[in-house]
Amino acid sequence: QRLDALAKGKTVDFVSSHRMKTRDGQWVWIFSRGQAVAWDQYGETINIVCADINIADPEIHWRGKADSTQFNASEWLYPEADFSQRLQYALQTTAIDNIEHALCHIAFYRNNSTQAASSELESCIAVQAGNILVKTCMQNGAVANTGTDTFLVLLENCTLAQAQEKARALQALFSKQQFLHNEQEIQISSCIGITPITRAHGDVPETLDDAVAACSIAREEADGSVYVYKRGNEEFDPDVRERRRQAKILAVLENKRLQLAIIPLK
């Protein structure tokens, strides 16, 4: 029934814990997760891919693992290609069936500088942040790590209001979370931008650009708000859009290790 619902587009993925019989006659518990990966010109599913994991106990699936102190989100994070495929499916269901989805772009940065930046420190923070996101969002979406300190969360079958509520809950969760590195607490802040996936989005890169834009404004404003960017909609006044443009320019320069000098013309 679950596979049939996925094939008919009623759900966006397949999740199940069930028993299967091995070739040598033993019964084992399997955790299975899958999604549609190919559609015909009419939007009908023509190919579904599932991954099966042999588990010792039916309760030890991803939710059970998430409750473990040894939980590591890396095995549940979506690779970039798979995440783009899932986002493409969200775009298709929006265009065909007008189903609402939302995309969150989340960036983390350290408030204090008591420890010099290092790959080990940044990786440690990313693991802890990823654990929180996977535990909180995997039930109704996909999570991808797009950089050491940046994540994408696809919230499927989620209205804009629900996405904003989820984002605010995440921010509250991050503010309470104790990030540790070598037993030293690290103060972390998060900035979250949301873009509702609409018919106005032509493709995946366009949708990702909107999520990055919303997150850039959240980082620039640094007021703890969740910023929403709607393509084709005057969501921001000109001053805010201008700050977003400047923030993107500064981000590009910073990535190239350049500084921006503003020289008034006489």
C-alpha cells in the first residue's frame, strides 16, 4: 500500500520496517526507504529506487538511532545529486498538482572567537548541527549538507506558514543546544531563509538561488528572524533588496579573500 501510494504520487517517499526471508531461510528485520526517481511526460511514476538496511530489531530504525547518544547524521544526509532529484520532484508535484513545499537554507556561525577556526572544529559543529536537523526534519523532508556550515532542508507537503513555524522551532532548538568541541562550549547562531516552492520556479538552480538569497538577508539582518523570499512577488521593499544585493557581493568577495573599498567620487 505504501509503495502504491508513492507510485501514484500520494506520498513523496516510502518508509517501512518489515520482515523478509533470506535465501538460507532465516527471517530478518529490514528498514527500507525509497523514492520515485523517474517520471513520464504525464508525471506518472515509472521508476522507484529503494535502499534496504538489515536491522537486528524492528525498533532500531532511523528514529531509534536518532535517540541514541552515538547518533551520526552523516548516513542520513542526502548527497547533493539525490537532494536535487528530490527537489526536482517537489517542483513537478507543485507544477502538476499544486502541492505546497518549502525549501530552507540554514547557515551557522560562531559568536565567539575563543578558538581559532580549524577544519576539525568546523566539522565537529557541522556534525552536531546535522544531527539536530536530521532528527527534527527527516520525518517530513530531506536534509543535505551543502558546506561545512550550511544545510538545505526540503520540507515536503508543507505550507509556507508551517515552514516558518518549523524554522522558528529550529532556531529555538539551536539556541538551546550546547555545541561542544574538546569539552569546550562553542556559541553558535543560525540564520534561516525560506523560499516556498511555487510554479514560478523554472528549475532546481533557480529554487536554490532563492533559498540562498533569503538566507543571505537573514545573515545580513542578524536579528534572529526567519526571512522568506518569494519569486515573482514583492516580498521585500527596495532597501531590503539592496542590502541583499550588497550582501551577496560581499559574500563573493569574501570567498575570494578580497575586501571591498568604497571610494566616493569627486
